[in-house]
Amino acid sequence: MKGAVSQIWAGLLSIVLGCVIILAAAGADAAESESVSNPAVTARLISAENGIAPDAASVSLGLALEYGEGWKGYWRTPGEVGLAPEINWSGSTNLKSAELLWPAPERFEAFGIENFGYSGQVVLPIRARLEDAGQPLELRARVSLLTCSTVCVPHDFELSLALPQGVGIDTNSARQIATYADRVPAVPENSDIRISVTALDARDSALIVVATSDTPFDEVDVFPEFGPLVTFGKPDIRLDRDRTELWAQIPINAWTEEHAEPSVTIADTARAITAPITLTSDPPAPPFSSANPRTSLLKVVAVAAIAFLGGLILNVMPCVLPVLSIKLTSVLKATGQTRQMTRNGFLFSALGVLAFVWALAAVLLFLQWIGVSVGWGMQFQNPVFVTLMFMVITVFAANLFGAFEITLPAALQDRLGASNARAGYISDFGTGLLAAILATPCSAPFLGTAITFALAGTSLDVIVIFTALGLGLALPYLVIAARPELVTRLPRPGRWMLLVRILLGGLLLATAAWLLFVLVGVAGGRAAAFITSLTAVFIVAASIPQANQWVRRAVLSACVFLAIFGAGLTSTPDRTTPGVDATSHWQDFEPLGIARRVSEGETVFVDVTADWCLTCKANKSLVLDRDPVRARLRGGSVIAMQADWTRPDDNIARFLERYDRYGIPFNIVFGPGSPSGIALPEILTPQAVLDALDTASVRSLVSE
């Protein structure tokens, strides 16, 4: 209500001042304070009246600001970085109240993010009421404001202005105040712009605004206001053919439910409106589709080649190598296999890889369609998935150590026609499937580029890129399928295979230990201990040959069911970012604090990591936790932030999407020299990190 009264007063103020200007005496003395000036801003307090007329209860004031070349100031809602001007009137005499009004802002970019404010000249109208009507007024204004260019500089200064009893008018000041009072957004009742819908999208990642106008929109912009804890990116604004209907989608950079009295300001040429809003959960579709250019075929082929290379490199990552080795060992055990059987076995393994990749692509497309954030390896944030993987890998390790042999049930073999070959092919398919599943927590060079391109493109892009990735991952199987005689060049089966089985079992056991570590992170220590106990019972039950088959199956099924049930019901444990403690140089991830720190001249290094990301762990162990990078991060000149994506986190997901990333590791450096950030490759090197820190730390020179 208070804001509506202020906006109505702003309109009346401009009319009254216009009349006053016409009737003003030309020789009246100027009523303004002394000026405070520096290279960033020149400020003074102005008044439309040279004196206080008899029985006058209010005066029209203005804070006149003139920003230097390249400098900007901020609106009442500054955006992700910045501070709105504030005035403290303590020490003033005969002043009852003073309300600052805000002309519609302009949008500008500072430190790589969207901000709202002013540049050049602006006057902030002030509605001042007197304690005693008709009596002299003495003003003491303590002004605090922030200006930003390549750096941000805070300013605190005092302005004073005395208005004696009198009837003179300052025509120049009155004209300036009236001009900017006209630019204060109107209330809905006084505007031909009507905001009809404000809604959040399905995953709370964007605000949708729909508005109509009696006159066509011209240069229109949309400024949502939800308080200091909610920030937005640059809007996607679309108009219908007549330019009288507006549809805008504003991405949410940071969100909280703790916001009071949200509003939206729509600013157009020579008019603006600010309206309180009520959010709905039914966002309308845009009135028409944006004309995004189609991706060229050559670019898709190039990225598919990159994806193929990334998938190929995954085969030598610690996630996949044990499974590939197990496949070769199983071939060596199968003596007497024909050349065709060997070929078919490896083809089925390759098919298992592709089947998982295609299934993953389909799931990701479905999740995107329903509005869920997606990314490479995100299934490891699910405690049920991690539980199943832990149990499967542990059981496979026990099998390699000779605790029991894994065979298909007799009934299933009968339905397959009692064909050992067909049963073996199912095992081969499962081997490829397992290899592809274990590849997802790893990231290889080129992989991030390909995944980002796919998930930011069309459905066809996703299918093509993921197929190329799967072919790269399946290439070792396809090579042997093409040349089965390569298997005969391996050593013949013998006692040495026992050592190989133990070695491979150890590798799988190490993988199981890593999965247990991930499980502790996503489900908590108690849940991990419970699931580990059930897995041990499962192995013991499977290892007793004399046990009744029905009893064994009941025990095994119960172990799996209880493990899944326990993982599904487990509440997420509270935990801080890995490696962040009182003695660590790592700080908790604060996306809202990055721009503020950069504006203060600091350099920020962000490491997005997770317990399930093996490449992240390798980067940390081999680069980030070793000198000279460790010394640089600990030296005090760099703010090192760590974002833990072990569990789902909307703020981290939005941060990744903001930089068109759909997987981790992701490392980026911000600083005065690179406020928009320098993204680093998936596989870090000390030199790459140090070069990025040096580039981001270079401060542009500004005149003082």
C-alpha cells in the first residue's frame, strides 16, 4: 500500500512541478547542497523550492547523481552484486519523513552477472514531509552508495541543505525532479500494462511472466524483485506479432522460499509499471518459439568424434578397466570356444555398453522433458542406485575370490533352450552393461564438451552424441569381435589365472570400497553399515552349497529388499563440504558471494566435486592438494570454494547450468581480470590452474 501511494504521489508530483515551473520567477536563487565529487560519482541534494511557503507541509527534493564514464550505480533491487543507495537523515531539523523514489532502472552487466541500476545522470526524487508546516527546514543527509566499473568503490558522504521560509522556486531543480518522477513505475491502476501471469517452471529454475498492453511494447525489460536472497539472470523476452502481448522467462540463479511481497517491474520506453504478484504453478507456454538456428551437420559430426574419443579414453579409467579385464579373463577360461562364439560374446558385450548408453540418453531426455536438472553421473546421487551397485560389485569380487560361482537359474537356462552359448551371451551382455554403468562417475578429456553439447541441444543431438560415446567405450570389445584371433595370442589358461582372478577381485573390492565411501556420503554411516551387513549375509548365504535352494533364495531376496528399503528410507545426513573445516583453506560454496568478492578485488577458485566423482578425486589428489597449486590456494590471495554435489543440490545444479555444464568435475576461476570466469578442463594440470589464477587476478587500471 505504501509503495502504491508513493507511485501515485510521483505522478502528481510531476504535474504540480510542471505548473510550478511555468509560474516560477526567473531570478530565484538555486536551492541545492554542496557537491561531493570524485572520478566515480558527483552527488548533490536539490530542492524544487527555494524556501518553505506558508502552511507548506511537504517539499520536493532529489538526490542528483552524475556517474563518471564507465561507472554505474544501483537500483533499489541491485541484482546479484551491488548495494542500493541509502540516506540517513539524522541531525535534520523539522523533517518528519523522507521517502526515496526509484525511477525505472536499466540493465547492465557487472562481473559477469546481470545487475539493475543507473549510469550517466539520474535524480532520485525524495518525498519530504515537515514536522511543522511552514517552518524552516534544515537537512543533514548521510548518503551511502556503491559505484562499480572494473572495480567497486563504496562511498559515504554528507550533504546539507537549509530551506528558510520563502516562496521561491528553483526551475532547473524542479524540472530535473519532475523528469525523473515521471520515470518512477506506475501502480497497475494507472498503467495500460497488465501483468496477468507470474509462475515458476516445473523445477523452480525460471520465473515466467505474461503481460499485455493497450499500446505496443517498444524497448521492454522485466525486473523481478524477490528480496536479496533471490537473484535472476537475463530474461528471454518474446512479443507477439502485434507487440501487445509479452511472455518472459527469467532464469533463477539463486532461490529461497523466504521472500516477502514479491513484485515485478516492467519497463518500456517512456513508461513502467511495478505490480505485486502471486506465484502460480502453471506456467504458460511462450506465444511463439524462438528462432534458434539449427546446429550444422558438420558441428554435430565433430562433437560426435569428440564424444567417441572421450568414450574410448574411459576404458583406461579406474572405473572401467577392471570390468574389461574380467571380460578377457572369462574368454581365457572358456577353452574350446569357436571363433564365431568369441566374436559373438564380444559383440554382446558391446551391445550391453550401447544398451545402457541409449537407456541413459532416454532417461535424461525424459527428465529434461518433465523439467528435472540432469547431468553425467547424477544417478550416483541416489542412495538406492549406489546400494545396488555396491552389492553387485561386492558379490562379483566374492565370486572372483572363489566364494561361489554365478550361474543362471536352471529354469531360465531351460527356457533358453539349454544353450550354454545363449547363457554365456547374457553374461557377456551384462559385462558390457556393468562397464558402462561404472563409467558414469568418471570424466575423461573431451567428455565434458560432448555431454554439454548434447544436453544443450535437440533430442537428436543427444542420441547421436551418446551413441558415439557408447561406440568409443565399446571399441575394445568391437576390435576383438572383428579379430577374434587376437584372443589366441594371450597366454593359455593355467595356474597364473588364479593370480589374475585374485588381482581382479582386489580391483573390484577396491571399487566396492569406493562405492561404500560414496554410500556414506549420500545415505549416512549407519545406513552404509546396515547395507554392508546385509551384503555380507548375502555372500555367506550364497557360499553355502548345502543350503536349501528355497531358503537360500528367500535369504538372498530379503537381503536385497531390505538393503533397497533401508537406502530408500534413509534421511540425508547433515555434512559440510568435504575438506572444509576450521583449519582448511577451502570455504563453503556461496554462489551469491562470488560476485561480491570479485567486486572487492578478490580472486575466487570454485571446485565442484562429489564423493562419487573419481576424476574429481584424482584432480584433488594430483593437483589441488599439491604444491605449487596448494600453496597458491592457501596463500591468502585466493578464495577457494568447494561445492559438494554428492547429493542433489539445486544451487549447484543452477550454477552448472549457468555455465552450460552438465557434469563434473567443474573448476572455474573468477577475478577482477575475468569477472565472467575462466572454466578449466576436466583433467587439471598445475600449469592450467596457475595460469587461470594469474589471468583472473589481473586488475584493470582505473583512474582514482
